[in-house]
Amino acid sequence: AAALPEQGMTAFQEIDQIGMTKPVTKGAWQIHDKTRIPEIVSTAFRAATTGRPGPVHLTLP
């Protein structure tokens, strides 16, 4: 997946959302390709509802 052109340019309020949320969620994903949104949302929903329910995080561009 290609990185977003603005990513890593120290844009205003840019933070590592995946790194920040991964320790406190059942999974964290960043979507780079809009065609994969349904697949990744499905994966995240499955993770959130499998076993003990818990939060997941999705970063959308």
C-alpha cells in the first residue's frame, strides 16, 4: 500500500494513531486503498465481536 503524500510531513496534529491505539484495542488498521474498505471493516468488526468483545480502531484518510 502506498503511503499518503502528506504522511510524515509533520502536518498539523499528525500523530501515529495506529501506534497509539494498538495497545488498548483488539486491533488497529490504517486504510490506504478505498477499494479495501469493506474488507478491512469486516476484519475489524470480526475482531471486535469475536471472543470477549472489545474496541478496534480504523484510520481512514
